[in-house]
Amino acid sequence: MPRPPGHGPGYEIKRQEIIDTSAALFAKKGYASTGIAELGTATGLARGALYYYIGSKENLLVEIQNRVMRPLLVSVRRIAALDVDPVLRLRMLSQTLLENILARLDHVWVYEHDYRSLKGANRTRLLRQRREFESLVEELLVEAMDDGSFRKLDPRLATLQFLNMHNHTYQWVKPGGDWDAETLSREYCATLISGFRNPTYHVDDLEDRMREYLAQRQTPIPGLTSPAKK
């Protein structure tokens, strides 16, 4: 949703606040069950003022979806292109995905439940982004099979196992709770890799390798926090 000409920083700040408020409301009530009047009450804006900032209700849903997918794809593309062990890249991808989920729980709830309310080009674009993300996961799993790290698996089934373990975290995780993204990713990947791996692939040093690799990089990977030192 581009900023109309002539609007200064204050306009953009207010628009971002409206998107935040709307994401929380949609997550609580559902996109289809939330009317413009409720959005106006929640944001403290009259109908005309609200449309001035958002253009349409569907634009709000587009913005919420973009806040989930855009940063995630930037990070995952960067990780997928690294010249390192595919299992290590899967571990990085796992943590990046979970960091995105924990950073915007309301948005992820809306992303998962309400994307079907998008229409036309907006829905087509979102589905294309989803397919790209899933393809990047599947390609890394296949790389790990091809280099002998993982046993031969059905790539699609392995992808669904990976995604299902991660993607439902938003339903129960608590912000600031006992488990941060690094902890969850470490445990999820320990479970998945133990099931996927060839008997000859040793996973015991994976966390050390990830820590060492990220510490040696000249530039950080967007959306990926370096693991804490032991």
C-alpha cells in the first residue's frame, strides 16, 4: 500500500499503528467477522479517516500478510543460497521461521486463518509466496538426501513434516515465555533430523557448527539471531 503523495512521516506512523491494531482485532475475532465500524472504534478513527489511511479493509489484510512473508522470504532466500551443509541451512531456516512467528503472533494468526479472504491478484501473489517458501524448504531437504546426510524420503512428505512442526507453534507459544525461537528450533530440529538422518550422519555438533558459522560471518543474516554462547 504505497503512501499517497504529500503525506509526511506522521501519516506513515499512524498507518502502521492502524495495521498493528487491526492485526490484533482480526486475530481475536476473525477478518470476516470484523467490520469497518469495529476497526474505527479500535483505532479511534471515523470511517472516512480510516479509509484515508488504509484505502480498503482488504488492503489491511494484504499489509498483514506482507509483514509475515516479506521478511521471512528475504531471510530464507539468503540462507538457502549459503555455501554450507544443507542440514545446517535447515537449522538456520527453522530458527528464522520461528523468530518471525514469535515476533508477530497476531499477524501469523491472521496469515494462517484469513488468507482465503484475499481475492484476485492479492491472493495469487500470496499463494505464490507460500509456494516459494515451501519450495525452498523442500529443496534443502532434497539436498540433504542427495549428499547422504538424510536417508531417501518422500520430499513432499518430509516438507510437510518440517512445516507442520513449526507452523502450528503460533497457536500455543507465549511471548516472553519459557521457550524462545532458538530453543524451539534446536529441539524441533533435533527431533526432525534424528528421524530424517542417515545412520552415518552425526548431528551432535550441529549447534556448535551453527554458532561458529554465524560468529565468523562478516554480515548477519536478516531475521536470524546468533545462538547464545554456551
